[in-house]
Amino acid sequence: MTGAGKGIGLAVAEALAREGVHVALLARDRAALETAAGDLAGRYGVKTLALSADVADRAAVDTAVAQAAQHLGGLDIVVNNAGTAQFGSVLDMDPEDWERMIQVNLLGTYYVTRAALPHMVRQGGGNIVNVASTAGEKGAATASAYAASKAGVIALTEALMPEVRRHDIRVILLNPSTVNTDLAANLGLRIGAEDHMLQPSDVADVLVSALKLPARALVRNLSLLTTNPQ
């Protein structure tokens, strides 16, 4: 589980632990990860592992994924959730900030997936969930970098799906609209009443429901919208 220290990542990690799934939590904030890992292990009796790494660092990702597979005894589910966002016009945004969004949101998803796939192929199956965004379906002014990175995740997911189905690996695209997280709040993206917004637990519930389907069934695209964004 990447981006597991808070928000959607932590909510999904908890939902999986509640189902008895052993969980490796990966993010950059080691203190938050260790707190979350201890909490999940204590409440649900599952194995947990806190892994501090930047998903934009391919070598660090390779090491972390190998540690997760060894500690948990394999990799059945990978959720690529780590992401960053910043908005500004093409002319105003610093190219380094633009590149950082591609590195984290798109290349990070690719790095984790590439590191995890050999484990899933060897064990004869698995699940890869890539968290994109409805922003990747249609660009918007001042969101060129974020939209491009998430559009890349959508395309990567759609290309990977037919590549690995023969190995009984399910690849699922999760496309939420704005979710009530710290990231959304910091970017001023909260829309209307807070309790009307999608919550991280909503995303987690939908994802776990898809994963609990029989292995023969694949939900290829989970689009999740706020019912009434007023």
C-alpha cells in the first residue's frame, strides 16, 4: 500500500487489515507509518510492515517491495495510491514541480508495479490497483501536470491489464473525484459541505468490495463521484 500514512492510503490499509489481510505500508513519513502499522497490528491481529521510501526513487522502491514480499510471504495485492498535486498554469509552474508530479504519480506507479509483478507471476496470481483520478479523464486549466500524470496512470493501467491477465493477475483502475483528504484541503479543493464529499473510507469500501469478488471476475474501472457536489 503506497501513500499509506494518511488519507485514502491509510483508509484502504485499515479496510484490508479488517479483512485479515497482512499489510505493508509505504510512504515517506516513517513516524506516521510506524504508528499506523502498530495500530493496525494491534487492532486486527495482522502482520504489518512500515517501509519508508519515495516512490519516485526506483532503487528504493525495488528494495521496499522485496522487503514487503519477504516479510509478508508474498504479494497478493498492490495498491498504487501515492501521489502529489500542485496547480498552476503551464507558464507559471516551475518545471521541477511539473516533473515531480510525473515522477511521483506516474513513474512511481510504474516502479512499484514493475517491482511487484515478478512476485505475482511466480505465485500464479494477484491484484494491482492503480489510483488515478477523474482529472485524468479530462484536462482542466491550471491542472496540466496533475491531469497529465493521472491520464498516464489510466493509460498504463489499461495497457497492463491485457498483458498480465494470462497470469491470473487482475489490474483495477480506481478513478475517484475529489476526496476529503488533507491534500484536497491544502489545495483548496473542498466542495460544499464536508460531509457531502467523498471520504477516504468510501474509496476503501469500494475497493475492498471489488477485491473480494471471485478471482475469475475483474472490475476493470471503478469511477467514484460525489453524488451532490454543492
